Amino acid sequence: MESQPLLSTPSKFPSWTLLLAVCSVGIGGTFQYGYNVSIINAPTQHIHKFLNETWASRYHVELDPDLLTFLWSVIASVFSLGGLCGALIGGSMAIQLGRKGALLMNNVIAILAAILMGVSFPAGLFELLIVGRFLIGINSALRRFHGSSRFQREMEDIQRECFALDGEKPKKPWQLFTDRAVRWQLVTVIVMTMGQQLSGINAIYFYATYIFKQAGISTEKIPYVTLGTGACECLTALTCGFLIDRVGRRYLLLGGYLLMTLWSIVLTFSLTYQELYSWAPYVSMASIFAFILSFGLGPGGITNTLTAEIFVQSSRPAACTIGGTVSWISFFTVGMLFPFIVKGLKQYCFVVFLLECSLVAAFIFLVIPETKNKSFLEIKKEFHKLNFGGKSKEKETELNERSQLHDEY
């Protein structure tokens, strides 16, 4: 008897309920995150004025410029501290309240934050602005959904990985620091996460207007910076997923950091010659947009994916916890220190990021293997060579045997 061919399920347009759910999650989650990261850049001068007026009316003295810079840094960067707290409590909140309950609570926090920030001006309390920014940072703990086309493939890979690991228990974050088998994976996560946050992208999101002001440039010449950054983010979101599976993670990361190094050089030169040439401000604006595009197509879209790919199941949750913690701390560091860097270096402020991006690019070239079309165990085998070199043949043999078993399985 001839076997009947399996009927393929025709692809259908998602139901309106699913479509509305995705839109609700997007607008209620990632939209709020992106808005609150970048929107602080536009009202810089108004917030400075608000701080000065509030301080003068309260203490009857002028606000010291250094203290003004510090307060402005706190307002901008406290968002990242809230994000760190949100990342730490997000998992337990989702377990206790469920996904729907966590989303609802997330938006209650967002509403409370908006109210506090909204009443800070009429109440004359800039402290409410700081508290509101902290709360909106907490609002930022959400996850992306996988498409159904990849679900089956990933589940099969996970099952093979479970079989090869032979019931190995999940590890705690502190255990990874003493486990030689994941040494270079952990170094990679820390370097890539720090590289992503310290690359200069957050400085642009928070302080683009402030950069031009401190460099002695009229911000009226750059009226579309905020609008342009949003357009660049949309473009990278549409193209990044397409490129990841076709070009490969390593090449996109390497290319992204090299291009960011290039645009940092161009931006430094254009900021230096702003007063001499009328076209220089537009080169600065174009450099900022190109920097954002390079970030989105490289480290912005791949760093978190890479973290999930280079660790097996037993180490992955702990690695994500470490990566998230490093990410938010780095985010906070940039937010706090960058205004002082701009104040000191002025138009040369992006030299710091130029050096950082070039160093991360060198690390990627020398250390990170390509993970495209490789299973978790194959990627682990690549890092095994870095972790043990030629000193541990027994572990390599054991890993090969398990790999063969999972292929047969």
C-alpha cells in the first residue's frame, strides 16, 4: 500500500484577535520603551529651564552649572535603574500574575509614571520627574514571540539539546563565573552587552540635542533629529530579521561596529568644523542617522540573540540574568557620565565611542564564531576549543559522542 502524502496546512492570515493582541503588546510594551528612551532628548532645554526655575524659587539662589548637569544626568539615566529592577522582578511577576496580568500591571506602572511626570511641572517638583522616569524604566521586562515557522525547528533542537545534556540541572548566575566550560561564552556576553550599551547609541538617544548645544551649535539647524532616529529604528526593525539568517550573526556584528567606528570619526570631524562650513551640521545629522542604522543592523538586533545561542539550556537563564544586569548598569553609566564627557571634550566627545567600537570589533573578529545554521551543541563545541584548547581531549571526545547520539536520536 502506498503511503499517502502528508497534507500541508495552507498559510492563513492571522486572525483579527491575534493581530490586535500583537498590536496591543507592541504599543503597550516596546513602543513605550522606545519612546521613553529617545524622547528625553528633545525637551532638554525645557527641562534645564524647569530645573533652574524650580531651584531658584525654592532656595533663592541660582543652580550651580555642575549640579544642573548632575540633576539632568540623573533624570535621563534613572530610567536604566528602573529597567534593571524591572528585569529582575519581571520573571517572578509573569509567574505569579500570568502573562496577561503582568502586561496589565506593566501598563498600570506606565500610567502612574506618566501622571507623576505630568504633574511635576505644575507642582514645581523635579523630584517627581525622577521618580516617574524610574517607574517607566521598570515598565520597560517584555519578550518577543517566535514565528510559527521557526517553532517546530527550535523545539526539535531543544529536545536534542536536552538529550545530550543528560538531565543537567540549571545553573545559578554565580556558578557560571567558576565554570571553565563556559568561560569564553560568559566573557562574550559581558563584552558584547557592554559594547552594545557603551557604543554611543544611548548617548545619541538621550543627549543628541545636548551634544550640539555644548559644541556651540544652534539646535535649530538640526530640527529633525528625533524624527530621523525613529525612522532609522523602524527601518532596521524591518530589515534586521531578514539579514540575520542570510548574512550571519558574526558578519553583521562586525560590520555594525566597524561602521559605527566610521560614523564616529565623521561625526567628530563634522562637529569640529560646524562653525566654518554651512553644510557641516547636515553632515552631523546624517552621521547620527547612519550611526543608528549601523547599530540596529548589527549589535542592536543581534546581541540578545547571540546570548541565547551560545549557551545551552542549563546555563542560558543564568547567562541572560548576567547579561541583563550588565546591560542596565552600562546603560546607567552612560546616562550619568556622558553629559560630563560632553562638557569636557565638547566636539570630541565621540572619540570615546570610536575607541570602544573599534575594540569590540577586534574582539568579535578574534573570538566570536559564526552561529548561523548551527545547533546549540555545535556552538558549544566551537567555544570548547577556546575554553580548553588542546588540554582536554577527554571532554572533547565526550562532547563528540553526545553529539553523535543526539544526531541518531
